[in-house]
Amino acid sequence: MSVNLFWAVLIVVGATAVAVTAMLLVRRRAPDGGWFTNGDRAAGVFGVLATGFSVLLGFLIFLAFESYDQSRSGAEVEALTVAQQVETAQRLPAADDLTGQLVCYARWVISDEWPRLEDGSLGEAINPWGVAQFETVNGVEPGTASEEAAYGKWLDQTSDRETARQDRIHGAVGVIPSPLWIVVFFITVVIFVFLLFFADSGEPAASQALLMGSVVAVVVAMLLLLGFLDDPFQSSIGGVQPTAMRRTLEIIDEQIAAVGLDVTFPCDVSGRPV
């Protein structure tokens, strides 16, 4: 569920307004003192509902935040590993080819993978420049001790990069299963209906509106937060963006210029093969 800040505020305000309106309408026909003859007993039952809901919601938010943090950390580690592999590639026989393919890998992540992560269409697709690097390295025959050390380091870094990529795309599919969403929304509806029975024509309309509005606003805001954490790849505020990979591309460009390398990139600025 991808909702930007504007729509999130609009949803909270709209849901609160609808709930308050429903409460005031029920209040017109409610008896003086409310529908419950024993207010303490009703408050105790509501406490049980609210506690169960808050515990479940807190657990889900913690689970979703772990997935969000894993995707963010994976993106940063992947970008850092790409920058490190550029340095390692300079000690291998196919340095120019590998350097160009690493830059294309980063460009592909930014221009192709990230939009597909946001719309949920990436699936099991692979980065084609990862395949190109494998084919290039597969034909490398280290001839010196330094090349052998760099070859082994390259393989380790490739493994680290692939693991980080899996961590990055892990959160794109969401970690909260549908049955849990159904239960959360069901409990939300139960709490809303239960609150309607607290309608009391003997109380001021403002206090009745505050009773319903405050609860609904908090519950809806928490549900929106849960939806945001379960879908971290979005262009709204707080969404996971390819900032680290963009920074890596800038670092690579600076490194190439600093050492005077003449690299021919096999792709355009969006990572498409040329």
C-alpha cells in the first residue's frame, strides 16, 4: 500500500470525519447515559479489545520495520560493494570490461530495477550486467599472485553484492500475509462499532466527537504507517530510494577521472546495452 504524505493526511482526516459524523448521528437516538447500563464493565471490555489490537499492531509494525530496514541496509551494502569491486577489477586482466559492466550494473539498478520495485513488477528478474560480469570473469585466467588474490576477492565481493541485492528486494513483496491484514481490519471495525455504543445524548457533542475522532485518527494513522513499512519502495517521504547507488556512481566517476582510466561503457546512462 503506497500512499504519499498528502493522501495519508487526507485519509486520516476523511476517516476521522466519517467516524465523528457517525457518532453524532447515533448520539441523537442514544439514551441519556448511553447504551451501556454499566459503564465500568463496558470500559473493561473495550480495554481488552484495545489491548489485543495494540499488541498485534505493535508486533506487525516491528516485523514490517525489520523488513524496511533490511531493504534499506541491503541497498547501501550493494552500492558500497559495487564501488569496492571497481577497485578490485583494476587488478584483473579484464579491468576495462569489468569496470564498464559495474557502472552499467549500477545504472540498471537506478533506472530499471527501482521503478519496478516501486510498482511491484520486478519479481525474480535478474540484473543482466551481473550475468555479463560472470561471463567476463569466467574467461579470466590469473597469471600472477596479485591477480589470483584479486580474483578470489572479486568472487567474495560478488557473493556479498548478490546477498545485499536479495536483502534489498526482499521488502518489495511485503512481509505481512493477507490473513493478518484481514484480522487487523476486522478488529478495527469491531472497535469502531463498539465505540458507537458509547454514544450518549447526555454528553456534549464535542466530547463525543473527541471520543470517537481521537481513537479513529490514531488507528488509521497506525494502519497507514504499517502499510508504508510493508511497502518501503515508494517516491513519497521516507521511501527507500537509490541514493547510495547514485553516490556510488559519482564516486566511480571521480575514481576513473583521478587515475586517468579510459573506460568504454557498454551501456547508455540508463543501463541499456549499446
